[in-house]
Amino acid sequence: MPNAFGSLWVNFNSPLLWDVFAISTYFSVGLVFWYVGLMPDFATIRDRAVKPVYKTVYGILSFGWTGDVKAWIRFEEVSLVLAGIATPLVFSVHSIVSMDFATSVIPGWHTTIFPPYFVAERFSLALQWFKR
């Protein structure tokens, strides 16, 4: 019987497939978080630009940022929402990657303690970074 799904069957139980989902989502949310943080900077560049082309480009990139109190309140709310979305993604990415290590055939790496260990390690590294 010919393969109706093409030459490759997608195995949704594979940790490698979940790696693709988790890491691409993590990257997308991180990219949006980074871009939202740059909007006030784009507005500053827009305000200081001399050429009309640069003013237009940075005006589009800044999404019409005004810098008033209402804009800063919305900026903080959006940043909080994105941080709230990113937090479970950190858990998912690091626990899925650690399960890849835990299910490998390398001696000494076959253990189920890796997901909480990886997440705890990331939090300890974040705490050390914030203490600087």
C-alpha cells in the first residue's frame, strides 16, 4: 500500500518534534518582547531624524509611540503580559530539552530528575544575573 502521507510520517510523540514547537514559540515570544521594548527607542530615533524617509520608517517601527503617561502604562501592561506568557515557555523549553537528554542512550543521563533540575538551574542562573 502506498504511503498517503508522503515519505515522512510525523511522530507527535517524539521529543524532537516538541522541541521544534517549544523553541519556535519561545523564539517568537522573545522576539515580540524584544521588539516591544524597542518601540520607545524607535520613537526617539524618529524624533531626532532629519530625513523624511527615516522619520517615516522609524514612525512605522515605533507604532506611533508618543511617550505620554498612557503609552507608558500600556507599555508596562504589555510587557507584563509577555513576561507572563514567556514564563511557562521557559518551563516547557527546558523540560522538553532535558527530557531529550534523559531519554538518550548515553550512560548516566537516563534519569527523570532532569526536567526539574534544568528549570531550577535556569532560575539560579537568572538570580545570579540579577544580583550583579
